Amino acid sequence: MKYIRLTTIILALLIFTVSCQEDSPNEPNSNGPSNSSGQPMPKITESSDINGILATIYYDFDAGLPGVPAIGLAMGYAQFGTMVDGGTVAINNTELDKNTQGGSVFYIKPGPGSTAQLNDVSFNGSLHKWNVSGSGNILEFEGDVKSPSKFNVTAPKNNTTISKSNDLNITWVRTGLSDEKILINLISLNDSKSIVTEQDLTNNGSYKIASSKLSSLSGKVMVQIVKYRYKEISANDKTYLIISEVVKSLTLTIQ
């Protein structure tokens, strides 16, 4: 019974993250390929030359429900050009599932409604190596990036209430490599268009969001703290962005 309940929660989480795709505030760049993973990603560059993104993501979600543990889920995601076919795509020799929707192609594992695991991918500074077989204008290439390390958020506590008249102090346990960066999102669960985003932050263990930036938020708010590393690679005269990130998610009430 515990396994069935946990599987149900994981499926619900996957459905939620995919359903949030259209409202995602964090596209890797505004002129190149969009982010359709359903997960937050930093805006790395304004360049229109990025021809694809390849991302490994560890999503740690705490529902804050009694008896329900936090859920950790590793996933892989890739898309190329204007969401065209890139052939076979694998991360650390685990092949991602190819999905086609309305003529658009993207790669993801696990996908909506699936509990398939992303094997051989750890988030502890280990190497994440990508292999793309290529198709059409997307030629064969490979690339890699070292993952960030998992971490714990120490404040604020999940399911607490804070006042928008005070600054919001966010703290986490500082671990990992020196070049890891931090992205923080505050997203209203009443109105997903109400968003506060702070990115390209130093991984120093703390960040303060001024009370003036909280004025548009009220009620239940999802807080996402994202630690990430990235690398731009050039292959066959095209530039690809490889990202690895750990996403910690919790809920606050802001009043």
C-alpha cells in the first residue's frame, strides 16, 4: 500500500510539472529554444544562437503533508532547434523517451504518467555525459557537464506563514563546486503569472528578497530554490546548452 500511495504522488507531481510548462518563467533564452520541461531553468543567455538544451534535473518536492515524505525525482530533458527530431538521445547511456506533440519533438525521462527511472545519473558533482545520434539538420554530437550537489534548505520552513511587510530570508546548506549558481523563484499558486525571480546568485548559503518585491504575492506561494551548473558547447557550427540542476520546492503562505 505504501508503494501504491508513493507511486500516485509521483504521478501527480509529474502531471503538475508538465501542466506548468506554458507558464514557466525561466526559459534558457528568449530568442532560442524555449523550456518545455515543466521545470524551472535559469536564463543563461540572450543569444539567439542556442540550437538546443539538454538538462538533467533532480526535483525535490515537499508536500508538507503529515506522513508523506519529500519526493526526489531525477529526470532528463532535451530539445533541439524549433523542437525538431534529434535522433536518439541518451544521458550516461540511458536513453530518453522521444515525445511528439503537434509536430514538436522533445525528449524526457520519466515522462507524464511514467514511473521509469533515470538510471546512472547522480547529483553529487558527478559527470553527466550526453550522446545525440542526430537526425536531419541536427548532426551527431556529444557533451558533458558536472552536476551540482544535492542540498538542504534551512529557511523558510515548509508550510509556514510570512508577512509581505518583512524581507524574506532564504538559507540553505552550502555544498558542492565553487562555480555552482542559484536561481530562486516565488510563484503564486493563486495566479501563476505573479512571479518573483532572482537568478545568477552566488552559492553562499543565503539570500534576502526585499519586502518590496513581495507586494504582488498573496496567499499560497511555491518557492523554488535551484542550484545549477551549465556549459555551452559547439558542435557542427551549432551551439548547445547543457544544464544540470537540483530543484528544492516548498510552499509558503504570504499575507
